[in-house]
Amino acid sequence: MQDFSAAFGLAFSLIIGADADLIEIIALSLRVSISAVLLSGLIGFPLGALIAVTRFPGRQVAAVLLNALMGLPPVVVGLLVYMAISRAGPLGWMNLLYSPAAMIIAQTILVTPIIAALTRQVVEDMHKEYDEQFRSLCIAPHRVIAALIWDSRYSLLTVTLAGFGRAIAEVGAVIIVGGNIDHLTRVMTTAIALETSKGDLALALALGIILLILALSVNAAVYGLRSSARRLAYA
Amino acid sequence: MPASLLLPLEVDDLCYRIGPDLLLDKVSVAIENTGISVIMGPNGAGKSLFLRLIHGLLEPSAGEIRWAGRSLGPDTRRRQALVFQKPVLMRRSVAANIDFVLKPQGGRYRQRRDEVLHEAGLYRLRNQAARLLSGGEQQRLALARALATNPDVLLLDEPCASIDSAATLRIENLLRQTRERGVKIILVTHDTGQARRLADDMLFMHNGRLLEHGPAAEFFAAPSSEQARAFLDGKIVI
């Protein structure tokens, strides 16, 4: 219990005091995860929509595979990315190991299947509604995909949020490829893991509380945006 | 009235089957370029199915469909527009729904969009979300969007099925103006009053078969089939 009250007190004083180290860690966490989510969106939205609207042999297999990849273990992704970018790996020449870029790559691999699989579901439902009208209007396939993505934009915001939740909360992948280096690759989750292993539970918990507040704020913002969209009948 | 280039429509022995059920049974008809052709009949007669087949949204199980001697394809479909019973509007503003079909045509599409919206009486609602319009306004927007594509042939599937009489009147007036411009209209309805008001040419369907086809005046004066007589008398036709 003492740990909890100390943690709350510490979290409060860290936030109020705008601790420079803490701000650096939060900023890097956000930079890495937001970049990964943006990249995943660039790949995942069109990929999910493409699988939703096109008919090709193996489409069901692709959908099942995508759903299965949603549960990719972060440590496995971390390990694979590590092998690819370590000095002996095929991408070793890029010198990415233990850099924020490596962390972004790993999280992008983790988040892309989540965004693509959920996008497929959302777009497929909307496609059922629009399909006859679009075929009647002879809309070209690339315009169909773009229109479906645009018209489901508010649902896709929630999809993006699911991806962001996964990215900001995972520790396995970033700790392997980032190395948790102070002032370089230390993010919220790796810092929590480190402080816990050092026995500084209050600081670890304080960081955890800040992480939760961050997640809550992002969720609340998206919820507000979706509600206003629903009022406008755009969602 | 200028002639539509896509007519006549010739349909030979058209059948549509789902499993053991024959939903459309050897329908043969030639529809000429004469204003508004109305397809009437009770529910389940195969009217909407016929409309989707001649538009090319469904593959027939047997039979042939030719528009001005040409078989169905994207080329013929592109010159037609279909308005569905339940309007499918995009999750965008009224103006953006029209822009969606006009943009690929390029040029000064905004001017054309405003013309179309004025014609449909929707200009003042142009910035509203399309899905917040009333039922009648939604249907008018769907019709305006169809007309924005400059079709040779306009197909309508029960466009006034769930709207009130004032909204119906506005739609019917729009259809009359469209006919005057030389656009061929094929309209599906089960509303006898609407058929009497609009039809130049009547088709009566029942149980997947075309029972009658002829000039509207003749059909309403003396329908030849027992089912059409009963339908016009307001009896329940099964």
C-alpha cells in the first residue's frame, strides 16, 4: 500500500515538476509510437480495404492470416527485426540497431496487421452497403477503395487507436531493438521494466500511472471526435 | 424529344434462377424510345430483379439483353443510371455526394453540381450531411446524383415507396422534366396512381412473368390479363 501512495505522490510531483528526463522519455515514447502508427496506417488502410473489396483466390486465407498476425508476440518481432538489422544481418549496413528508427520499424510490424485486419472488417461492412451503387456508377476500383476508406474515416480512427494502444504499451520489441539506452532509446515501458528490476517500484508505478493517463487522454479525444461525427451522421 | 442513343432495349427469354426457384421466367420484351416505361406488379413479381438484370448488376441464368443491339457491359451501364428503392448515400455532405460522380468528368464540375442541386431543389441544403436529410430529400439527392451523370437511360426502383405525397410530387415533376430532355425512363412501381400519372408505356409483371406490355392508355382502359385487372381494381393479387 505504501508503494501505491508513494507512487501517486511521485507521479504527481514528476508531472508538476515537469521533470526533464521524464519529458524526454514521454516525448520519445510518443514519437516512436505515433510514427509507427502513421506508417502502419499508410500500409494497413489500403491493404485492409483491398482485401475487403477484391475477390481473389486465397482471399479467405489472407484474412485469417491477417487476423492471426494481430496476436504477434512483440518479443518475436523484436528478435526478427534485431536479426535483420544487427551488424551481421541483411540490413546491418544501415546501422539502425539501438536507434529510435529500429523501434519504429519493430512497432510498425506489430501494428500493421492490427490496422489492416480491423480495416478489412470495417470496410467490408461498408462495401456491402455501397457495392451495388458503385457498380451501377462504374466506379474504378482504386476510387472505390479510396471512397470506402474516406467514408469509414471515423471508424478507422478507432482502429488507429487500437494500433496506438498496442504500440505505446508494448515493451518486448522496443527493448530488444532499442536497448533501453538512457537519453537515446528509453521509452515509458522500457523505463518501467528497468525501474522494476532495480527495485524502485514507486518510480516504476509513477511511470505506469503517467502511461495510463496518456492512453486515457488519447482515447477520450478520439471518443469525442467520434461522437461529434455520429451527430453529423458521418460515422 | 431527342432520341436516346441506347434504345431500343431488347430482352429475349430472360430467366433468373436461385437454386430451384425460377424468379424470372422467359421474359421477352422490346422497349422503345417512348418517354416513361412503367413496370408494375405486386411484390415478388420480379420487377426489381428485371431492372437489375437489364442494368447489368446481376448475371441472367439464361436469355439475352441488348441495348441498341449491343450486349451488356460497362459501356452500356455507364450511360445508364439506377436509383435504388432505398437511396444509398455516402457519409458526406449533399454537395460531396454529387461531386463524387462529377469529379472524374473533370472540368468545371462545381458549376454543374450547383445546377443539379438547384434543379432538385437541394441547393440550400448543399452543406448538410446527406444522411440527415428527410426521406424525400434523400431520394431527390439520389435522383440528382443519377442525373448528374447525364444518363441516356434512367432506371428507378420504387423511388417513392416510403415517402409522402408532397415529396412524391416533387420527384414526379423531376421525372417529367427529365423525360422532356429526352432521357428514357424505366420506372418500377407497385403504385397504380403513380403509373397512371407517369406512364407512356406499361409493362405488367406477375410471378416472374411479363403478362402485358403496351401503350399506357390501352393498358389502363382494358387490361387483357385477369391479374392486371384485379391489380388495377385494388384487389389483392398473389
